[in-house]
Amino acid sequence: MLTADDLETLLLTFKVASITTLLLLLLGTPLAWWLARTHSKWKSIINALVALPLVLPPTVLGFYLLVLMGPAGVVGQFTTWLGLGTLPFTLPGLMVASVLYSLPFVVQPLQATFSAIGGHALEAAATLRAGSLDRFFSVVVPLSKPGFLTAAILGFAHTVGEFGVVLMVGGNIPGKTRVVSVQIYNHVEALEYAEAHWLAGSLLVFSFSVLLILYTALRTQPVAHSLK
């Protein structure tokens, strides 16, 4: 059965995943909109940077984040100057790493959805004197519900399943930065296979349920055709 430490770890993991998903949507939505609409020469570079966590080993990303946010790093010196201390092995540092590692799982579905929206609907809204924000929330968002749903679920699920990055940046501090994937590793390392089975099985059921909900919801969503 799940131990008290396992339950504490699950609660912390879902807390981190929930806050990270909210931050990803807040940061990823304008970025995805810009990537979907811009013709800037920087588009390819930004796309590559966003997608980098998909191909980069998590330990590599975690190592460089650790260096940047450490006492000698640029980010670490800046946060220390602000009086916040350094971010490694803290909950905020864990969330920063989670946001960067899960960014493509939110930005790419949104970018694809935004790219499929034609210009006529936005032009029609503009003729009605709707401002840019009004056009976005009254036209783009309703047409992009499947994309937002996909981005939110994938971002949340991917954050729950992180290991390499969170271990490098967050460490293994009980009640503070120890997440489910790290706890499973601890059980296996201690040859506590029964405990590892319970926790890994819970994560397996959760992951399958998330994907099942996603694909079921997408089937029931009306297809947003481009208005070109």
C-alpha cells in the first residue's frame, strides 16, 4: 500500500504540476500566438529553443539550469541580489525547471491550433471595431478549445512524470522537492519493490487515464475549420 511518505509525495507532485501547468499556459499562450503569426527571422530559432527539451537529455538541461541558478550563475546572482537566495533545491527552482522542461508540450499544440485559424474571422471582428485582445478572447480562444485542452493535459501529465530535471535541480528533499518519480527511484534503490509497485502502478493508471480523457474529449470537440 501507499505509505504516508508516498501520499505526501503525490500531493506535492500534483501541486507542482498544477502550478506549473498554469504558468505554462500563461507564458506559452502568447509565445505560441507569436510563433503562429510571425514572419520574423527569429521564428526558427525560437521554435528550436522551445523544442529543445524534446531531444535534449533531461540531465543536460538540469545541469545547465543548476549552473545558471547556482551562486556563480547569472540567474543565481540576480535572485541573490533580489534577496531571494538561490533557486536550486527549492520549490520555486523546481517549478522553473518544470516550466522549461514541459514548455514544448504546451506551446506546440497551441501553435498548431492557432496556425489553423484563418484570417477572415479576425478581420470580421476587426470590422466590428473589436480590439486585439477582444479579438483574441472572443474569436481565437473559442476556436482553440481543443488546443488548450491538449496543451493543459499534456503539460500537466508531463510535469508529473519528470525525473532527470527535477532530480538535478530540486534534489531529493522530503516534503519540499521530492516528487513521485524520485520517490519511485528511492524505493527501487532501497529494494522496496512492493512500495515501488504501488507508486509506479498509481502513476501508470494516472497517465493512462489522462490520455484516455484527452482523446475522448477531443473526439467530442467540434472541429474548428480554418476560415480563409
